[in-house]
Amino acid sequence: MEEIRKLLDSDKMIIGLKRTIKALRKSNVAKVFLAKDCPESFLEDIEYYGNFSEVQIEKLDIPCDELGSVCKKPFHITVIGVLK
């Protein structure tokens, strides 16, 4: 959680499944955070593309609505990618 708060001030954070998968395909992602209530299909997609570039995937203990609040966004966040 603390790591996500530190990333808020940097340009290394990607929010959303589509943007994270695009970056995973280009091998530009170092780590992926998933909300506790992330749909299984999202998890499968992230794991599939993450295996190619050996990305660390961390499933958080907070739901997507709370993750949106942590990131100071007015919407739910299910997937966060961290650029290399």
C-alpha cells in the first residue's frame, strides 16, 4: 500500500487493464498490483502476458473501490501497472 502511495507522485504508474496489458506486451512493466475483487479473467490475462517478461504480480487485500480512493481517483481501480 505504501508503495502505491509513493508511485502517485511519479510518472511510473499505469491505471487500468488495457493500458497495463499494452505495456506488458512491450515488456515495459516491472510490477502489477491487482485489487482483491479483481475478476478472474483479468487475472488470467495479466498472468499470461506477465509470464513472458517475468513481471511480479501482487494481489492486494483491498477491494477496487478502496484502491481508487488510495490513488485519489473518483472511480474504482482494479489493475495498476508499474513501469520499469
